[in-house]
Amino acid sequence: MNRIVGKIMKLAPTVKLNNGLEMPVLGLGTYASQNKEGEIAVKHAIDIGYRHIDTAYFYQNEVEVGQAIRDKIAEGVVKREDIFLVTKLWNIHHDPDRVEGACRKQLSNFGLDYIDLYLMHMPVGYKYVNEETLLPKDENGTLLLSDVDYLDTYKAMEKLVKSGLVRSLGVSNFNSEQLLRVLENCEIKPVTNQVECSPTINQKPLIEFCKKHGVTLTAYTPLGRPRPEEMKPDFMYSPKVKEIAQKYNKTTTQVALRFLIDSGALPIPKSSTPKRISENFDIFDFELTDEEKCVLDSYNTGERMVPLNLIKGQNHKYTRLPLIFKSGILKALFVKTLLLNKIKRCYTGDIVISF
């Protein structure tokens, strides 16, 4: 626990990573939080107990995130070692010769000496045009991809750990085959795979795969980008989930985040609203029953909020290819395999596996 303004602050529990370091099980996502909005959000999050802050070069808010962290250090609220800062290598920097320069630029953005966790944002690289062109496209609007092998990119990232610029490495948007290829060829093991994960796409097979190999799974878009006017996603407006929330005097949002943590994922909900940031953090004083987890499992449709459409249709050799088992023999065989391995599941409908 930390002390602030004469009181003891409760912090999120942590998980021990495969390199022995600790990572808070809940973080603040900062996608689309820019300018003062992002800075204010990070400051508030730190004030109420968040220590895990997630950003990326692509989000274009590293300066604001770094300023907020430095200000809170200057105020005595936290020390640098209290913060677990996560950022990502963007796709235009996959060429091994560009990796260190990109990382140093990001450190300069933050105004800090090291990054706690550095992720490869995607297994697919983009053609480098210049530092300002983050989404290079041809005259037809088609995204220009590169053929750089993500293994070569990862090996360049390993050098950042050895030089002290980065403490841990990870990947993002990798399927199980891509992750296994990294694990079988790396010197420094990735500590996490950050993917879209919510009750709508709960990624339980991928969570089990990661766990088997000593890798955590970080959940971005854990609330499925709520659309109140459409009463979507379903799990947030479901009478069944509302009933669970009322039992614990919580919101459906809090129930969803608790479900993900209980499932073995590390959610990083994004918000710039102080009230929601506080609400998202207040989930460590209750636990769901097995029956309640099954209710949340029933919303696992596999629908993505981040479909990665710009690269999906290009048939690139490193493009993510999720497997979808429709109802029938394949599904039955898969469920039987889960049962044989004593993995309790409550799937309904199609089983979507982001392998």
C-alpha cells in the first residue's frame, strides 16, 4: 500500500511475471486520450491507486502520459519504481535497425529513463515512409505492409532489455502460433500477450495457452466499447448481469472487469472520466461464484470491436487468422478435449478461438 495525504491507499493486486517482476492485474488504458484529457486521466488514476498505465506510440499521447507520471513523482504521490509503464513499438519501426531509435524517442516523449514493459504492437510491420506517417497507404488507400519477420523485430527488442532501456518484453495481437514461434526462438521470454478480450470475446483458450507457457494475457477493450444508445454490448445491459451487480452493490461494468480477472486476464479499461476511472478500480472487494461466471461466459459470441480490417484482407503471411468452430463435430471434439483436460467451461453457441 502507498500513503497519500495522510491516508493509506489500496492498490490493485499484482501477478508475478516469468522474469520475476510484478505487474498490477488492472491498468488504465489511454487509447484516444490526448492533450490535457489524457494527462488529467492519468493523474487521477495514480491518485486513486492505479500503478499500471498502458499507452503506445500510435496513440500519440506519450508526452502527456509521461508528464502526468513525472508530476505525481514530483508531488511525492509515487516513486518511479511504483509505476508499471507499458508502451508499444509501432508497426513502422519493425526493421531491426529502427527498433532502438524508436524506443529512445519514446523514452524522450515520456521524459523517463526506462520502460517497464515494451510490446510489439502487432506481428505485421508497415512500410516506413517517415516518422509522421503512421498508416502508410498507396494511391488506392491500401495499407502498405512490410515483410520484416517479427522474430527479427523481437530479437532487436531483446537488446533493449540488455541495455537497460526496457525491463520486460511482450507482444500484442499475436495468435497462439505466432506467440509459440517467439517462445521457441527467443532469448528473453515475453511476459504478456495483449489482445482484445471482453465477455463478448473472452479468449479463454488463448488464456489457457498463454498460462501453459508462463505468459500473461492483457485484455484491451475489456468492456467492448459501450454503446448506450444501442444498449450494447449485451452483457452490460442484461437483466441477468444486472442482478449479479445488484447482489454485490456493483455496476455491470465492474462485474465484467471482475469476471475477466477471475478468468486470468489483466484488463486495461480505457476512460478519461474520473468517475468511471474510479469505478473501474473498485472491483477487488468481491468475487463471482462459478454460476455467475457461467452467466458471463454465455455472452462469448466472438464479436470483435477491433477487427484490424486494414490488414485483414491482404493475406499477409503474418496476418492474424482466428479459428471459428461452428456447432457440430469440430466443436464437440474441442469441448471433449477441454473436459479431458479438466478445464471447466460454460460455452454456448459458436466457439471462437483466437489461436
